[in-house]
Amino acid sequence: MPQPVRRKVEERADSVGFAALKRAAAELSNAYREGRALPLATPERLAAYLVTRMAATYAAAEAVLREVRERLGETTVESVLDLGAGSGSASLAASAVLNASRLTLVERDGAAAGFARELLPQAAIRLEDFTHASLAPHDVVLVSYALGETDAARVVSRLWQAARVALVIIEPGTPRGFALIRDVRAQLLAAGAHMLAPCPRADACPVTRADWCHFAARVERSSLHRRLKEGELNYEDEKFSYVAVARHAVRLPPARIVRRPVHQPGLITLETCTPRGFETVRAGKRDRETFRAARRADWGDACGSV
């Protein structure tokens, strides 16, 4: 995240003390694993959320929106509607990546919305439940880690109606999170939406019910975050699933890498999703051009030359 945001998070954490922060972080972690939304009603909970989750949600949103920006090409994005906006992490990413001049955040948690106001003083922030709020049209509608707390099938049609250019939905990269994304994807395509990302195909998803499609964004852990999580690594990988659809057809990539590449001496193996289904690409050193491209490739990348 931007350095000024990091400093504000650290200030909130310092104001509540480590012991209280650790207790609140444990509460939030348990709720997150159980798929429950826990109100950030106390300073301790808000600070714990900011330390443990804000950078991760920012990283996921930034990764998704960079792909959306690339797929949209020259299409201008002037306004973004961020629903279930929390503390503003996805809006921060949207501001950085999409360069939108108008941001509207809708969030029902007053503590989270208050922090978002500090970070994004130029944004319009509405303290409401987005599932019942009136939704004025915006170029991009963004829902990050919030749709799973709703009756998604009922809500999605309203979200799509509000999107002039694109609708972007991000959920945790878990079987449950992806199942929601897959259902929403099917609903939106049936309603006439065009695939934007991540899929290279606009027909039925080839992932079976026994599997799930997800990606990862590497997040730098602060020293405080490591202490709270009792972890040694200075990073973690935020796993997420997402779908983005557009009003108009865009050029889709020939393939998407859907697993972390496997590197062996003289051989790189890529698992890809293509319009024909899943395909395994084995790039050996004898094919120098393919091997070079595969060596640069990463999980989640669109690809066509490998």
C-alpha cells in the first residue's frame, strides 16, 4: 500500500496497544475463516483489521484492476462505485490503477467508513448497506470481499444495472469463494454481459465442482503483522477469485495461467485455461523462445506465446 496509508495504519495500531490488538486480531481471524462478517465496532477491531487485512485486500484489488485496465484498452474510466467498501482499500487501488476522477464508496460499518474518509477525502462516502441502497450508474462497479455476505443471486442484477462499462467482483480464493464467483459469472453472461477477465472463454466454466480457480497476490508483511500472526516470513500470498464483465466485447487472451508454474531443471510446466479447456504447456530448453517466455510467466498471467 502507499506509504502514507501504512503510516496511518501504524498510528491506529499504536493507539490501542499490542495485547488488545492481538485479541481483536484473533477474533477477526476466526470470523474470517468461518465466513462471518464481524463489525469493526471497537478501536481494537478496526486497528486489527487494518493491520492484518487491509494490505491483502489492496493487493488483490490492485492485481485484478490492472488486468481489467489492460483488457479495457483505451476505454476511459471516469467513475468507480465501490460497494461494501470497508476501509477503502479497493478504492485506493482503483484510484491508482484506473485513474478515475470520481469515487463513490458505500459501506455500512461506520468505523471502517470513517477510516476510508481519512484516506480518500475527495471521495463520496455513503454509510449504507449496499444491498438496499439506491445505486447510481458509474463506469465501473467494484465489489471486493463483500458479495459473499449477501443474497448474491438477487443483488447481482442490480450491480450490473449500475455498471456503465464494467462490473468487477472479488471474493476469497477458497472453494466457497470461487463457487460464488462461478455462479455469478454464469448469471451475468446469461444476462448479456461480455467476459472481461480472467477467463479466456465466455462459455461454461471448465472447473469442476471438486476444484476451484483462484490466483494470488504477494503481500509484504509489516513487523507488527508478523508478531500478530506469529509468523517468520516477511510476506504472505493473498488468495482470491474474481470475475470481471463488460458492457461491450473486448479482446480476450488466448490463455490464462491458472496454477503456479512448476520449474524443474531445463523444464517449466504451465497449467493454462484456454477456449478449448485446460491445457498443460511443457516448455523445454530446446525451444528457446517458448522456454524464455515461460520463465517470465507467473500464476494469473494472460499468455499467448507459450
